[in-house]
Amino acid sequence: MTTLDNKTLLDDLHPSRFLQVSDLLERWKVQSITMSIARMTSEETIPVASDIDPATKKPRVVMQPVVYFTTKSGAEWKAGYLLAAKIDVQSLKAATSATTVGELIGKRITIIVGEHKRQAVLRISPSKPEEK
């Protein structure tokens, strides 16, 4: 048996591979955070568990873009930002002036806590972050 540290966040008991609202609100205690883009990947996701693929009889798997960030120390943060909404892609373009994935590397963007259908969600701010 291992005793958990009393300061362990409950969300860390079952960590997510994607950035969550709780990362901003509970881990960092902020409503927004500005980070530099380290890389972008395309990863398998299951957007709707009830969407069953008739061929496999399993939930349909979809490839979706994920953005990863560097931390203040220069390391890559373990959880990426899932670009599941088209509005996030438009905001990414507006905030960085990038037109290709390669142009995104090293650009800074601000992730904010927004709202969708009365639920807190993460969004990319379309505004360019202020220079450090």
C-alpha cells in the first residue's frame, strides 16, 4: 500500500492525455495561460463513445490534431491541447498569423476558460498574446 501525498489533485488519480479545464483552474489557479507551441501531432481519439463503427462493433476512432507546449523550464508539458473545434483552428490562425503547421512551432498562444452549452471548456484566444 502506498499513501498518496495530501496535495495530490483528484484529477491526477486518472490523468488525461489532453489539457483540461481543471489544469488551469485547479493546478495553476488561473483563467488563462500563455504558452509556446512545441509541436503538433495527429492522434487517435474517440469523440463520441456511443458512435459505434458497424465493421468493428467498437466506438469509432477519429484522427484529430493535438498541440503540445513547452513549459517555463523548456520541457514539454505532458498533456496536449485537443483541437476538436473548428473555432480553435480559426483562433490559432488569428493569434499566430500562421498558415501551416510548421509556422506554429515556437509561437505563443493563450488558452482561456470559456463556456459551451453551459459547461466550462478550454478555448484558444484569437488575440495575439502580449510580448513578455
